[in-house]
Amino acid sequence: MTDAPPVPGTIAPAPATPERQSPEHGELDPRRWIALASVMTALFMVLLDISIVNVAIPAIRNNLSANNADIQFVVAGYGLAYAVMLITGGRLGDIYGRKRVFIIGMSGFVTASVLCGLAQSAVMLDFSRVLQGVMAALMYPQVLSVIQVSFPPHERARVFGLLGAVIGIATIAGPLVGGLIIRDDLTGSSWRWIFLVNLPIGIASLIGAARVVSESRAPNATRLDVVGVAIATVGLLLLVYPLVEGQVAGWPAWTFICMGLSPIVLALFVIYERSLPLNRFPLVQLSMFSIPAFRIGVIISAVFIAGVPAFFFTFSLMLQVGLGYSALHAGLTTIPWSIASAFASAMSTRVAPRLGKWTIAIGSGLLIVGILGLVLTLHLRGVNVNSYEIVPAFLVSGLGLGTVIAPLLNLILAGVPPRHAGSASGVLTTFQQLGGAIGLAVVGVVFFGLVSSRAPAAAADVTPALRAQLNAAHVPSPTVASTVATFTRCFETQTSSSDPTQPVPGCPSPSRGQTANPISAATSGAAQSALAHDFVGSLERVLFFNAGFWALTGLLSLLLPRTRPAGDSRAAAH
């Protein structure tokens, strides 16, 4: 093949840069910990950007006069480009140099962030978000690759512990930082700083990477497998796109057709990769799947991640739509989870070498206990639950999440040869993204289905109080009856729509503010109360799906091969 790689443009493989020996076979780079700080900064920025944007959606909608399709793509466009390009991004690092591709990805990500912050239309913002996703996919796999080729096995557990702490903090910090940025949005355009804040962080990371990250690439790497890229991209797009767009689109027939075609195209990809001659450099080195820890581990990782974004999505909806919390208040509520997750990730480096694969089962068990504790709290307190009452469950859940992340990454990548570090990182992160998309789609369908089915009962629960409030305001009886009927119809219509978080035009909306109109005040309060009962009750039930994902994670972890005791790690270096 003579095709040039699509993202880096005219860059050619750099044979002058030899493959760095695996650190257990060569000298350790004395700057490796400083280099780690540089790539971790980039990782934090990418993960922060995934969750921080959700907070700014209402402000973006109003400021750019965007419709629902445009707003949906602000989130979906990034996720699509990111998930589809991860495998390619990882392999580009193997071929053209991990440091080089990391710097290209970081530079492109910062540029795209500036374009997002300066966007004058929804279309410009959507295209800029797609560019962000592509550049993040170039950058993220290189982080795991740099760890794999720069640190010996006896140091990787500690490194992955730090990585897990960064992942935990960044994922939870997004809503909090976003809420702080747009809290006093007097001009309606402070959402732009959610993207522009990446500029100084990205520049600092770029300077550090250019100076202290050592270059490495796979030996005997040839040109990019462009045919493999095309087949894999189509197969992943057929799966990810309907998962991302299905809920808003109402799950039309095309979503199921695409998801049905995806396994066929991905099977063709495997057949094509197997048919390549030995002197070719495939997009995915299928021999990696002969390593039991990698083969089983990527599946475990997908199942584990399936429950994480699904949980925070539904929990955030319950807080903000159901209980009427501000974005900042909702972000503050998740701080205990973040602190516990970061602490457990750092401490897992001491536990995992002794317990091996059992660490994953223990962490999954803690997650299940924490989630069941949250279910019990919601069941006992209902709509009267407050942030402080959630803290115990979140502390336990955070400890569980942090106990799993770092050891699982270490177990998966431990047996992968450094020459395939980029490809392995791309495959692993792709499995994680697919798991997250599938989990979010499944839990989203169940959650919104519960919200819709529970709507009549939720409306019926608040109508007696609504009637009493209208009668106390001396509203005529015929008007009371019509108001109650309209409220019930509008509430059920809203909760059965593809996006029940948006009010129905012409219908009363929940409001925390004061209004002089007694009918508006009464219906607004009733709508908020009904949403609270509906969303809290629905979340209480859907949390069992999250617990199921993590129970399956614990069971699958028992299939992982035994690891050597901590004292043998140096001797076991491959």
C-alpha cells in the first residue's frame, strides 16, 4: 500500500528513531516520572472535556440558538470520532513515533478547543467537536503506550495507580468545574471558557512532552494498514452511531439495521487482518488476543466501564431534572466518590501485587455494596434525600471504582510486547468506549422507559395537592378541573418523549422561582414534585443494572490467569 496516513498528513515513518528497548532490558530514562506528569496532564484534560460539556448544554443552546439535533451532536460528535479513531490512533503511534503522534494529537486538540470556544454557530461547534474527538483519539492511546515502554513491570503498578487516580478525579471533576464556570453566566457566553480553559493546560503539556518524553516506535513498522482502517472504521461506526443517536431518534429501524451489520463488517476486518502477509504491519496485531490476560481483560474492561457513564448519566438526571439541583450542586454531590476513587487507585498499588486478580473482584464487590447502599437510601428517603445522606454510599462506591481501574489496566497490558503497545492501547480504549456506549444505551432505554411508565402514578400522586392549592387560591372549579387535566396530559407527554428532560411547548414547566399567577405557580410546583417522584423512583430501580454490570465484572475476573507474587515481578520481566 502507498496510501499516506489520514491524520498526520505527510508525515513519514522515522527510521532514524530506533525502538526504545523495553525498560527491563535497557536503561531506565531518569526523566520518565516528569514525562509521566506531562502525559497525565493531557489525559486529565481529555477526560475532563468529555463530562464538562454536558453542564454547558443549556447555555450553548440559548447562546447559539441551536436546535435539538445540533445540541445532541455537540456531545455525540466528539464521542463518535473518539471511539472510531482510537485503534488507528494507537497504531499510528507505533508506526510514526508515540511522542510525535502525542504532540500532533495534543496540538490538534488545543486548536480544536479554541475553535469550539470561538464558534459562532452550532454547525461550527459541531465540526470543531468532531475534530476534538479525532485528536483525542490520536493522543489518548499514546499515554498508555508511553507507560508501557518507559516503565519496567515493577513500577507499572504504581504508575497505573496514579493513572487511575487521574481518571477518577477528571471524570467526576467535569460537572463541578463546568458548574463553577457557568454559575454566574451574565452574558450567556461564559460556556466558551469550558473549551478555552484547555489552551493553557494544553500548552503546558506540550512544552513538557517536547522536552522530557522520549520517542519510541515499533521496530520494522511499515505503512499504515489503510484498508484495515477503512473496514474497522465502518464496522465501529455502524455500532457506535446508533448507540449514541438511538435514544434521541426514538430507536427507528435504521439503528437496529446498523447494529446488525456491524458484527458482519468487524468479522470481515478480522478475516482481512488474518490474510495479510507476514511482512505487512496490520492495524491490529491479532496475536495479542492469544495472551489470556489481554483477551479476557479487554472484555472485563468493557463490561466494567459499561456501568460507569450509565450511572453518572442517570444519577445526574435525577439530581438536576428530578430534584432541581444546579449543575454546581450536582457536581459537589459527587466529590466524595471522586476523593475515594483517587485514594483507592493510589493505594491499589500496595494491594494488587499481593492479591492479583482478586483485587478486581474485591473492587467490584465494593461497588455493588455502595450502589445497593444508594438504592436503600433512595428507598428510605425518597424525594427528601439530600447530598449528605448519599456520602456513605458514594465513599464505598468510589473505593470500589479506584480499586478496579489501576490493577485491571496493569493486568491487561502486562504481557503485551512493547512493540505493540500502541495497538494494544488503542484496542483496549476502543473496548472501553464500546462498553460505555452499550451500557449507556441499555441503561438509558430502561431508565427512560421507567420514567415514562411511572409518569401516570407520579402525576396522580401530586394532583390532590395541586387541586388543594388551586382551591385555596379561589380558582373556579371548572378551571381547576381543566388545569389538572392539562397538567396530567402534559406531564405524561413530556416523560414519554425521546428527551423527557425538555418541557413540552405550551405546557407548564418546573420552576424554582416565584410567579404571581396562582395557576402557573401551582402547576409548576406540581410538575417539579412529579418529576422528583418519577426520577428518584426510576433511578432506584435502574441501579440494579449497574450492580449487574459490576457483578459480571467480578465473576469474569476469576477467569484471568494467576499473576506472579510481587517479589517475582522483576524476574518475570519479559
